[in-house]
Amino acid sequence: MELVTTKAQLRKARNAVDSTSKVGLVPTMGGLHDGHLALIDTARSRCSQVIATIFVNPLQFGPNEDFESYPRVLERDSELLKKKGVDLLFAPSVHEMYPNGRDDHTVIALPHLTNVLCGTSRPGHFDGVATVVSKLFHLVQPHVSYFGEKDWQQVTLIRAMVCDLDFPIDIEVVPTFRNNRGLALSSRNSYLDQEQAAKAPLLYSALVRVRDLVLRGENNYSQLEADAIQSLADAGFTPEYISVREGRSLRVANSQSSDRRVFGAARLGETRLIDNLAIDP
Ligand code: PAF
């Protein structure tokens, strides 16, 4: 595996790739776990060249968020990627990505998808994601890029961006990787202490309960959401939202919707957890 840290090195390595190769991109912020490795495995099985990126993107963190404490373990991560057969790893510095600073940087904004769910409590977050992902798409020029289902809102807006801005890139979603108690893997799980880690799977359990009740025909979604929020609050979480929505549009769902998903976000101590589940097959 080749490790490059500058855009010039990346372009050179990308230009050297055979033009008949299918190039797959797995963008990450590092702190890799089995969920990321599942993205890599999927890319490896479908592409002849796999390019991974590790960049903790300051543009997608709010002023009181965990940009400083986000796990940065490049040596460990690059070993894992090497073992998985990644061809090229791009791990730039903040200065390399935003040489003129972050404040005056051009931003990609997707208003219709960013002012709901996580967008409500994280203003600017998704614009930061869209901006860095579009930069990575321009730099890497992949044929396909892989994202995790856990970040469904993120992948929905990236799909919209790819469509709206005519990126010739396929977006593929890889199923959420869970531990044996159902907790969706996330780099942020490393912030949880032992007691919190034992409690954290209750977010998944709350979503499973909502999904099962919806499938059994319960159609008062507001009540289901309120009950789930209460059960999480009783267990010691600070719930942000539980919401039954249409998967494609992210609009509030009703019993006529055909692609319903249930979304949840809650804090456990300082750690913000998110998850979502498909309701309709
Ligand atoms: O999902 C993530 O890790 C990040 O949001 C991404 C897509 C790598 C952009 O920084």
C-alpha cells in the first residue's frame, strides 16, 4: 500500500492507475473499526483499485464538538488498511486540504436535506461533509464510493450532491456493522466508559421496538417516537430525536410511505450516538 499526504502525490498516483481499472474510494476520518473494514472489503471485492482516505475534516465539526479529541491513530489505521489490501491511502493535513483556511472556503450546501434529523443539532455539519467529499471526489476520481448505512442521512445527501452536481460516481451503501448486542460500530464508541458501553445498545433496541410496532400496524408514529424517547431518557440517555421518515426523501413518514426507516440520535454522557433501521423491506 502506498501512503500519500499531498494532493500532488495523490494526483500522480491516481494518474498512474491503468485506465481500464475500476477505482473504488472509501473516505474515512480514521479511528478505523470493523464497520470501516467492511467498507474496504466490499470495495476490494468489487474494484481493481481501492483508495482509502483518512482526514478528520474540521469543516464538519461544530465549535463545541469533538474535533480535537477525535481518534487519530494513523499508524494503526494504515496497518489495518494494508492488511486489507488497500492500494493507496491519502492522509492529508488540514493545511493540505484547506491551505487558505477554513473560514473563506467554498462550501457545498444542500439545504433540503440538511435541516432535519442530525442537521438540526449540528448546523453546518452536512455542508462540511458535502464540501470535503466533493473535494475527495475531484482528487481521487473514483468510479464508485462506499459509505456506511449507519450514516444514512449523510449518504442520502451525498447521493443528492452527486446527482445535482453531475459527479460520474456510483454511491454504494454497506450495511451497518453491529457488535453482538446490536450497537452500531462508530469511532466515537471509544469515548464510552464501561457502564456507558453496556447501556449504548439500548438505542438500537429502541429503534427495533419502533420498527416492529410499525410493522405490526401501529400508525401513531408520534406516540411511538415519544415512547422511545421516554424509554431512552429513563435509561440515562439524553435523546435528541427518534423519527420515522421516508428513506429517500427524509420526509416525515406516514402509513402510506413505502420506504420507511426509523432514525435515532441520543447522547450518553458526552458521546453522541446515532443509528437507523429500515422498516420496509
Ligand atoms: O463518515 C465519515 O467518516 C465522514 O463524514 C466522511 C464521509 C469521511 C467525510 O469526512
